[in-house]
Amino acid sequence: MSSALVVRAPLAWLGTGSLVRDVAVVVERGLVAYAGPAAAAPEPAEREELDVDGFLRPAVADRH
């Protein structure tokens, strides 16, 4: 079983139209399994945690 990566940050824009405070992003097998408030995030048994002192947002690509 591979471990999950849990990234936590104080603030994020997740594409929902509003900012989310105290956010967690859970990545399992290279895919985002959860992105939202840290209080509602799943807690995988095997995980690595990364605390970011900043702002998270989705990747943006200019397709022009």
C-alpha cells in the first residue's frame, strides 16, 4: 500500500469561486482524492504531510 500526501495550507482558492481557509489537499496514487477544508479531510493511515506557509491554487496553463 502506498502512502498518501497530505498538503495543508492556511488559505487556498480551489476553483469554487471563493477562498477556503485552513485547507487540506490529499493526493493518493498521483491523483487528488480530496481538496477542501482540513476539518473534513480524510486521514489516510499511511501518509506524508507537507505544511505550506502560503496560498494554494490549481495549476493554470495559458492555452493561447
